[in-house]
Amino acid sequence: MNKNLCAMKPPMGWNSWNCYGASVNEEQLMGNAEYMAKHLKQYGWDYIVCDIQWSEPNAYSTAYNNFTELEMDEYSRLIPAVKRFPSAANGAGFKPIADKIHALGLKFGIHIMRGIPRQAVHRNTPIKGTDRTARQIASQFSVCPWNTDMYGIDCSKEGAQEYYNSIFELYASWDVDFIKVDDICNTEFNKANPYSAAAEIEAIRKAIDNCGRDMVLSLSPGPASLDKVDHMSENANMWRMTGDFWDEWDKLLSMFERCSKWYPHVKEGCWPDCDMLPLGKIALYDDGGRPTRFTKPEQVTVMTLWSVFRSPLIFGGELTANDDWTLSLITNKEVIDVNQNSHSAHPVLDGDEIKVWTCTSEKETCIAAVFNVSDEVKEYSLPLELFEMKSAKVHNLWTKDDLEADGSISLVIEPHGAVMLELS
């Protein structure tokens, strides 16, 4: 099985974290799925991903209830909490939800933490298909610093691969299409032993390949280490270049540096990930939510940078609360086409106030993305020589304006804003 074939283009979809934290339920998942099918599927958006803590009956907000009780089957495998996902009753798991999402023409994904549940280890429950138990494969010193649910697995132990095989066999029976694995590619939490979960990444890859179902594999959180790119490319489809990305200008500004380091490693089936898009209405777990703090120009910058770099596009806001502006931002066919079908993206100008990226479109035309990262409106004359051109027909992908330019293009860019141009 060629793992790249299930993600030949950057995945596009929705994830529950930015709006529901750990507390998303079945009704909320399906509400977003129905909106996507009606308003976004035609533009390429097709993944619905249930994020962290779906096995915890009493999850709330972005908090983690330390050492809480999780729902688990007899083989040490976490299953959906029926209190939040009623259709999971009687051992059905996520299959009924996946069936409904597939019937809408969409795909279904889930978040998992690496390792094995601590409660399985403490109860010494069995591993399916072996005479091993949870206690025999757990690594007691491999723990997540921000979540108490799991122990890491010692992949040298008999039964370790069988455990990963068993959980992906379960996910395949639920018809899962996308797996986000957390606490697995960050190199900062464990400075004494960075990238210590490499063996678990390999075990997960083997388990996916053995389960009989194609699944996109996404590794979180970041920042991933650039010197591990070959290993991640061999085993995963997406990996986070950053920690959790939220609607703060400083986090967006820092993404330019990250993209400048990672762009040589963007290729079919292997997508360095700028993280989810905290746009629209988010944080619904907090007094009913709030609109993104990004200004409209900053939102254009997010979509422009993610698209020219070819990051996965995973929307984080409550889709059913989208206003006309937010909907227009994520249904611009020409911008999405750059994300999905362009190639050879790279920066050509990295100034303190103006940054310029370019790539080649599917039509083999030149795409220019120009960013004003200053706090003031900037009048900027974009030299065509940056793109080895003397004159050009210019099409603005955001405003749809057309003009002809000789030598340079005169631009007026809002603070923290961007323009995206097609030059031919």
C-alpha cells in the first residue's frame, strides 16, 4: 500500500477543536457535516474530524480531567462515550456516524493519543490476538506532559505491534478515513530524548497498512523537527510545523519563518502542516463562543499563506455560524486551486515589512503572494523581475480585478494583509 495515494493533495476539512475543545458531541459533528455537504463540498472540503477526548463522558471546554474514567472495550481499546455519541451504543462505535458522513459524500476522521490507556494498564486488561496484557507493553516513563490518559508503548515488547494493529482494525471497522495522532511529533516536551516516539510512529504506519483501509495519518502537535523530515515523510501524510495555532498576530507572523524552512519538503502525500484555521466563530465552549480575533486582512493573509505554501486546510470554526465574509473566504475557487494544484512554492522576498512568495499554478502561470506584515497601510511597487518577467497580465485572485503591468505592479496593502496575483 502506498500511503501517499490517500493524500495526493493537501487534505481539506473541519476539526472540532477550535470551537468545541474536548467536548464535541454527535449533534455538533453532524451539524458541521451537513453544512459542509451543502455549502463546501463542491469546493473540495470533505473531512469531518472529531478531536480529542471522545471516549470521556464528562469532557468539557479545553480542560483535561486528570486520571478520569474513559470508555474502553475488553481489549484495552478506547471507544466513544455513549453519553456524547448516542449512536455508539451497544458496541457500534463510530460506525453509525461514519455511515451518515459518508452518505453526505464526505469523509470521517478521529483524534487519538499515542499509546495505551493508563486505566488499561492499571487493570491489566488483555491485548486482542495475543496472550499479552496492557501492563506488559506499556512504558511507564513515557507519558504526555499535558494529558493523563495514556502511557506510551514500548515497541520492543511482544504485543506492542499487535495492540496498534488491534486499534486500527477497530477504526477500519468504523470506516475511519483520517487519523490525527497526538503527543507524537513534538520535540520540545522531552528535550532529553527528542522525537522519542519514532518507534510508535512506525508501529502506527504498519498498523494502518495492515488494517485494509486507506487512512490519512496526521501527526501532532508541533513543532516538528526539520531533521526528522525523512522519517515523517516515510510514515505520515501530515505533520505539524507548529504548536497550537490560534488567532493571534504573533503566531501568524511566526508562520512565515516556519514555512520558509519547510517549503522544500512539500510533496504529494507529504504535507508540512501550519495547523487549523481559527476563523469564523470559535471557542463555543466559552460562554457561547466568539468571532476570530484576526482582522479581515489577517484572515486573507492566513488563507493566502496556507494556500501558496500548500498546507492542509482544516477549518476550526463552527461552520453553521459562518457569515457571508467567512464563507466567501473559504469558497474562493482560484485560491483553493493554488492550494490544491500548484507546485514549486518558495519565498522570493523576506523583508521586515513586505514578504513575497511565488509558485506555479496548474496552468503553469506564475502566482505571486504579497504580504504586508507591518502595522501600517503600505503602497508597494512589486517588481516583475522577481518572477523573471518584464511585463504581465495581472489577475487578482481575491478581488478578481485584472490589469496589465510593465516592469512593476502598484499595490496598496492593508496592515497585516495580503494580495494574491496570477501573472501571465
